[in-house]
Amino acid sequence: MRTMPRMAIGLGRARPGGAVNGDPGWRDSWRRVRRLVRPLEPREPGPPVPPPLPPGRVIAVPGRGEVFVREARGAGDGPAIVLLHGWTMSADLAWWGAYERVTAIGPVVAPDLRGHGRGMRSLERFTLEAAADDVAALVRGLDLGPVVVCGFSMGGPVAMLMWQRHPELVAGLVLMSTALEWRHTRRERWSWYAMGLVERVFRSSFSTSLIDRFLRDLFEQSPPLAEHRDWLRGEYRRGDASAIAEAGRATGRYDARPFVGSIDVPCSVVVTTRDHLVLPSKQRALAAALDDVVVFELPGDHDVPLTSIEAFSEAAVAALTSVVQRIGVATR
């Protein structure tokens, strides 16, 4: 297949100021910390009302375990699309606003990764490789491959590892708000090694306070989400604390630089241009390392799947459409 030139398609205008080399500056981070530490007001819990969601079911995957997935039939005739969520999330938290739009391209399968949401609970230590093998076994079991794998944040490394370990199942990749590695600087390495503290926080009552503070900030940015407050709160508390801590450590050890240059399927990279967790410079470094790639820019921080649902869905659809079109060109 002929390699496409790299190009950028802006889906919005980036906020000026407060950044170096396109990365958010410390002032932005400090403003967010100040918002989060404000005292919480007492509130009575209500019913966990979910948004509209596709049907979900638990699938027994031979040799792996039970995997919870959301499935939606596609209105389009494209390949099946596998949506992979980020660290500490579930498929619904990352993708509930995008499910319906993505089905315009092809059928959708969105699993909860092991240890996250309703994902399988295993006594084995969490690794990104095992998560990639889970998804590959699911795709084989459903007879879906080759598929387009779309990974947000930690889902990006899982998607890339799925291509590396099971290339026959992957027709294309969409990588959103993710990076080649998170271990280049000493600060990054120590941040991920401190996951034992994260585990203790998740197991403590303080985790509820952190989630409530995050949700308060979220609702101030996107007030309509408040009707799903208690559902969102419950979704963030579904994960297994030990597995999530291990997933954080595994992400800190991840490094795709040895194999990224050999990725030979069409790719799209969506750069969240105000991201404090995965810096835009690291996302662009990922795009620069790929060959057949189209880059989309999405103004927003790492919580953009919830704070800017429409823009996030639009970016996902545009990036997926770009990959599917290039797969079609190669096939013809």
C-alpha cells in the first residue's frame, strides 16, 4: 500500500498561552488542583440512572475467562470496531457518548479490560500484554477479525500490543490521547512506580471523596451530565483496586519504541491539545513515529470523553473513518 503523507485536521481551536512546546503549563494544572480541593457540600445519594447504552453481555472466552462487552450492530458496512477504554475507566465511561455514532461505520464491540469496570478478575498480575491477549481471544471467539482497534489512553498501548502479538486480527489502529511510552523522564518513572499509594487510596473511603470532587469539576464543565451523577460515581468505583494499581505500573513500564516503526496498518492519532496527563508533545511523538498516519487535534484535557462528549465522538468517528477509508483503498 502506498504510504499517505502525515497531515493534521483540527477539530477545534487550541487555547493560547500557558504552554511550552504545545504542552499545558503549570498554571493550568494549579487552577485545576485548586478547583478539586474545595470543600464538598453534603448530598444525599440518588438512583444510578445510566445514559442510553448498547446491550451488554458476559462472554466466556476459552482459556481466558469471562469478559463483559457492549455490542452494537453497525449501520455501516465497514469492519468491526473494537473500542478500548483508559486506565481506571470502563468501556461505558470512555465511550457511552460515542457508541451510536461509531456504529455508522461498522459493528462495535467494547470490552471492559481486566480489573476495570466489570472486566474479568484474575489472580494473575495485570499486564498490558495479557489485556491485549484477552481482546484478541474475544475477537477470535466472536469471529470478527480483522478489526479496527481504537484505544483511548491506556487502551492505546493495549491496541498497539494487540497488533504486535496478533497482527492477523488488526486491520487498522486509532490511538487517542496516548503515547509511545511514559518512562522517558525520572519524574514519569517515579509517578507510575507510586501505584501502591493509588491502591491504598482506592481501597479507602477517601476514594469516594476524590471521585466526588472529580465529578463536581466535571459537572461544572458539562452540567447536563449531573443527571447521571450516581451512575458515574458507581462506574468509577467498579474496578479492582489491586488490578488498577498494577495497570498503572504496567503503563509506566510500557515502551513501544522498539516496534512502533514496523506497524504496517493504517493509523489515526487523536491529540488532545490541553492534556495534562498525557502531554500533547508525547502524543505527537507517537504520531511522528508511525508511517501511514493521519493526525487529528482535539482541544481538551484527558477527561474529554466526558467533558466534551460531542467533540470527542466527532473526533473518534473522523479518525475511524480515515482508517477505514485507507483500508478500503488497500483492499481495492
